[in-house]
Amino acid sequence: MKPCIGVYLSEPVAARLAVAAQRPGATKSAIIEAALAHFLDPDRDMNEPSVDCRLSAIHRHLEQLHQDVRIVSETVALQARFLLAVTPPLAAADQPNACTLGLARFDEFAAQVARRVDLGTSLIKETIERVNSTDPEHVATEPVRQEALTRSTHPELKGGATTVAGNKSRTPRSAGQARCEHEPNTRAKQTSLGAVSRSLLPWRTTARQQSRRCRADWLLILRVFLPFVAAYYLSFLFRNINATIAGPLTYEFGLGADELGFLTSIYFLTFAAAQIPIGILLDRYGPRQIQSAVLLAAAAGAALFAVSDNVLLLLLGRALIGLGASAALMAGLKAVVLWFPAEQVPLLNGLMVMLAALGGVTATLPAEYLLVSVGWRGLFELLAIASVGSALAIFLIVPKATRSWAAKETNIGLRTIYTDPRFWRLAPLSATCIGTAWALQGLWAAQWFSDVEGLDRSGLIGNLFAMAIASSVGALVLGVAAQKLRRYGIGPQALLGLVAILFFVAQLAVILRAPLPSSAPWMIVAAGGAATVLSCATLADFFPKELAGRANAALNVFHIGCAFVVQSLIGFVVQHWTPEHGHYPEVAYQTAFAVNLAVQFGAWFWFIIRVPLSSKGWP
């Protein structure tokens, strides 16, 4: 028989006991006995938290989880925005290297995730505590130290003390401490998502770093970009100067149209012959050494031209000038590719051609003023001095290329470039259009203004000046357009085809004597010569930057060679007509220009047809 014990209960507890005893199979005695058995169990932890404490802990964990999810969502959204809207598109030549780098970074990312999972470290919690415990600028730029991370996850390394990066040490609480005490989570609640996003980017640059980077960019412009622009400026000046001095040369040496055309075009002949060797040397030794060396040949040629007393010496001096100017474009393009980001290449190419085209402007009115004061011989003496100064500036001011920039070996050579079907789509159209623009602007536009338009000396020089300005502005417009249109999926290759159509229309207006101002179509013709910006940007998409020198040289051979052929053949065609009162008839120029335009039309159709050249088909 069980012992009987009297128990006094408070009214609320007695009421709750009465309600519980109403359940089937339950009695007041059984409920009290079970409660006493549980209370008197020797294995029961006296500090076990109550249900309320457990619910409170769950609530805190859910709040923390909600905060973590918000931070993760914001981080993912920012990453997507930067990847899709801020990150510039990569050129085709840079994509293999980017993929290799991406795989390496992903492997490192996976290793870091695995390490954190093994250590049980929360990056979000660590980041929040770092943001709230240190200076924000310091947090944004200082990476998490490995030793702090190790101590925070392995307390045994520090005698049981747990150290979190940027916080004071804390010792574990005793077993008798209340388990359900509330630890305020004000740090997580007070931390803004903006601060967290800043801390998640430890490599983020500060305002001071951005200022230093801006100064470094401008220093790079002054030390790299402008010296090569100066060399290309002289190349433009040498190319177009014969149009201004053609009258004095013809008068002093008694030159005919064919001799004048050959004398002017010999510049393009030696220029073209030097392209391949110089392109290889640029890839091997870098633009600084090669450009500064070959400019000395231009200085020697200008000095020889200034003292020439017969046509043979004039030809030799002009040939040396062509050799000395042959590296200007390729060295500048190579320097831009090596020293500047890929997304800036089209714009910088356009700026370089635009500024260099001012050499063509200098070859008109400014050269005419110097021609009156110092004569054509004194003018070439000044050009010789300027060439030496430019060579010294490049050699002394331009920084030396690093080993990764210069002489980087590659298995792809000229044979691969010249056998690429994409190259043979581009080369004929680029060469015929650009070569024609150079040949006309360099000589035959002046002869047209004199013989056909009947302009006097001042009117002729004024039109040449307008053409030079159009060439300079055209380079900038094409460079900016190429960069902007890339965002809409229109590459420089397609833009080149559209520019060629406008170029053809301008030539037709000249040949048919359209009722326009005499300079209007000729300005479009001159601007067409700046299409090198589009051709070189297209090559940058076809081949890696280590081959920039050789690829540009391979195409420039066609540009310069076509300019030589066009400038010479126009002279031979015009020579078949007899001059009247010292001027060749209009039909002579119309015939020569029309034959050349027909060749350009053929190259344009070859450019746009989609018949595959190899098993790979149209690129």
C-alpha cells in the first residue's frame, strides 16, 4: 500500500492540476508522482533551460539568420550589377587569358570555402565585427589576418581564450551561468548593408588611392602616349609635306607628273618594305628602343633632302625618310596595347591618330609660312632637328618595358597571321581605302585643286588645311564611335564597311564634279585615311597583344604598299594627257581616280560576302 502524503497547493496550480486530471487515463496522484519523479531524478541537469529560454534562443537565431540572408542577397545583387553593368567586355584576344585566370581564381575560391567550412568560421559575422570595431577606411583596405582567423576558430591555441579579429578576448562562460541570458545583438542590428558591402571588398580603393591612380594615369600619358604621338606626328608631316612643296620642287628640278609621283611615293615604298622586320623587332625588343632608333634614319633623310642638288639625292633622302617614319604607327599602337587597359585601346588609338594627323595640318598653312621665310631646304633642316629631338625624348622619357611586355615568345608567327582567313577579309578593303586616302591627300588632291579647280596658291593651301583638319577629327570620331558601338554589339569590322561606303560616295562626288564646295568631298576622303583606327582595333580582336606589332605590320604593308601603287599609277595615267598651259586636263584625273575606285568597290564586295575561305568559314 502506497504511503499517503498531504500536499498544499496554491489555487492557480490546483486549478491547472484539476484541468490536467480531466484527460483520459490521468489522475491527480499520477501527475504529482510523475512530476516528483522527474524533479528528484539524480541525472537531471539542474541548469537545463526552460521552454521559454529555448524559444527565446530560437528567436534570436532566426533574427540573425534573417540579417545574414539580407546581407548575402545584397552582396549577390551588387556582384551581378558589377558583372553585367560595370565590368567592360573583354576583347576576343584577351578571353583565353581571362578564362585561365578565372579558373585559377575559382580554384582558390573553392579552397577558401572548404577551409572556412572546416574551421566553422562565418565570414559575415567576422565582417560585421570588424566593421564595428575598427575605422571604416581601415576595414575597407586591411585584409583579415590569418593568425586572427585561426585564433577565433581554435581557442585551444590561446589557452581557451577566444579572439575575434578586432575585438577583445573573451573567456567561455561557466557551466553554472544562466544559459538563457540574453546577449544583446545590437552590433548586427546597427550595421548597415552599405558598410558590410564595403567590408566585403577588402581590395576597394580609397579616395587617396584613386587620386594616386589618377596621377599615375596622367604620368603614363605624358611619359608613354605623348612621346609616341610626337613621332607619329612627324610621320604625318613627312607624308604630306610634298603636296605643299610640289610647286617649288617642280620648278627647281623640272619634274613631270610621273617623276613627281614617283618621288613622293618612294616614301611609301621604303615604308612598306620595313614593316615586317620592324613589326618583329617591336614584339621582341619593345617600342621604346625601335622607335628611337629608326627616327634617326628619318633625321638623316631629311638632312640629305635639304642639301640635294639632283633628283637622285632627292629620291635617296625621301627613301630614308620613309624608312625612319615606318615604325611610328606600329610603335604607338604597340605602346598603347602594352601600357593601357584593353577597353581603352580603340579610344586611345583614335586620339593618337587624331593628334598625329595634326602633322598633316602643319604640312599645309604653317609649312607654307615657313616656306616663304626659310624655303623648302630650311624647312627640311628643321624637320631633321625635330626628328632627332623626338628620338631622344622617346629613349629618355619612355619607361623601359618589363620582361612580360617585351620579347614574349609565342608560337604564332607571321605565317599564321597571313594564313588567317579573317585577315584576308580585312586587308584588301582596308588597304585600298586607306592607301587611296593617303595617296590623294599626300599629293594628288593638291594637283586637282590646281589643275582642275583652278585655285590659286592660297586657295589650294586652304583646302589642304581643311582636309588635314578633317583627317584629325575623323580619327577621334571613329575611335569614340568604335568604343561606344561595342556596347550595342557593333564591332569595328562592321563600322569599317559603313565608313568605306561613305568614302566611295565622296570619291564619286569628286569624279563627277558634284555641285558642292570644292573642299567638302575631299574632306571626307581625308577623314577616310583615319580608318586605321578601325582596322587596328579589328586586328586587336583577332590576335593576342603579344603579336600586336607583327599583326599591325602585316596589315600596314598593304596600306603603305597600296598608297605607293596608287600615288605612282595616278601619275603614270595622268602623264598620258598633254598639259595645257602647265595644267593637266580634268579627264586625266577623272580617269585615274575612276579606275582606282573600281578596285575599291571590288575589295568592298570581297569584304562583305559570306563565302567561307576555309573550313572555319566566316569568323
